Amino acid sequence: MEGMDRVALAELLRSRRERLDPADVGLPAGRRRRTPGLRRDEVAALASISTDYYARLEQRRGPHPSPGVLSALARALRMTEDERDHLFHLADQTPPARHSTGAHVSPGVLYLLDRLDDTPAFVMDDLGRVVVQNRMSKLVSGDQEQLTGRERSHVWRWFMDGASRRRVPREDWEWHSRVTVADLRATVGRRGDDPEVASLLSDLLQQSPEFAGLWAEHQVAVRRSEEKRMTHPEVGLLDLLCEHLTSDVDGSTLVLLHPRPGTDCREKLDLLAVLGTQELGSTKAHNRVT
């Protein structure tokens, strides 16, 4: 196919929008709807693009969407991998690799995220880049979906951006550093010939003495479960346990955070959910990702 097929692209977007109910994407049904499916503004919000931009795509007059926009639309419309690839082809773009970055999230996982109302959860790839978060995850850690470039990688931020450690108690820093390096070594073992992975590793070795020192110890361990303490600007210390559920297909990981038994973390998360509905999490401190 040569060039963007605006007609087929518009038809695919509209058909997938119309087959979804609000409940399918974690939205309230609200007032009675005149037509089936989601509204255009709802799809746009889920994909973090403007309603006008999305409307122009459905009206066959939109610009050529970027790979990032296409991936966001595929997630918003709960497309399968085959549907996602078709969407990319219609837009005259190369679909993302299926078996490396975990950039696509299955409809089933997105359905689960939407329904975890009281549990912070997110999906990340094997370089520590968050692909999608649920509402509670954004309230706890800030919105990481909007980060770009190297800043998307938790590994890069942890070693190169001192601000990323502000919410983590200092006595936990060394442990986090070791776990992060050991997990990256496992990724390098799987994807060492990937230019993106090799470039990240090279730059970290050159620019972070801490990282280089830990890398020289040759520790390797895939994250599966861990403890995580965070100091939140609104509710104080959160004592969390993390479960990492990694896909054998694409390397993506669903991370679930739940309160440590015997602590007040459950009450603090409940309070944070209330504060979030009151939009008290919009301060600069809250928006800082960790």
C-alpha cells in the first residue's frame, strides 16, 4: 500500500468506536445515548489527543498520525494486535514489533486496569517505560504516559534525574538501584543486539558512575515481586507491595501495587482516591513522576 488510506482508516476508527460501551473502557454510562458506542470526545480523551484531531481522522481529512498517536488510539479502542497492525498499515506506518517492547496492551489487560478502582496498576515494557496507567497509579506516581524520549524510562530517570528519587526514602535508594540494574541486565541478555537497548546501556555506563559500579557486579534478576515505599506529597508514606506479571510473548509487565498488611496504607490510598476526585493532586509536586 502506498500512502495513507484515509477512507479505510476512518471506517476502522468509527467501527471500533461504535462497538464499545462506556463500561468496556471504565467510563460511566451517563445519560442516554442516541447512538451506540463511545463518543468521539471520549475516544480522544482516552488517547490523550484533542477531540478535533480525532474528529478529523474520522472525517477523512486528518493529518498523518504518528506511531505514538496510532498506538494510543489502538489502546483506547481496545484493538487486538492484528487490528493495531492494520491501523498502522492504513496510516502508511510500520507496525511496532510484537515481541520486544510490549508497546501494545491487550484489550483484556486494559479491561482489568479500568476495573481496579482502588489499586494502583500500570503496564510497562522491559526498559521500564510505562505504556498505560490506571487512575490510581497516576494519583500515586503522577502521569508517566506523557513522558517522551529517554525520560520515559524509569531506569534512565533513576540514575540520571535526581528528582526521581524525591519520593523514595533515602535508606531505600541502594536497594532500588541494585534491583533496577539487575533487571536491566536480564533485558540486555534478551535484547542485547537491539540498538535501542545498546544505546541506553552505553549512555548509562558513561554518564552514571553509580550505574557503572553496579553493572560491574554482574547481578541479574528479573523483577517479579518487591517492596516499595513512597512518600506522597498529599498523604505521606505509602508502604506498598508490588507484583510483576510479565508476558512471555512481548516482555510487557503488568505491575500491581497493594498495601502492606498491618500498615495504614489502605486508608491512605482510599484518602488519595477522594483527593483525586477533588482535583487536589494537580500541584507541581504531585505531577512529578518517580
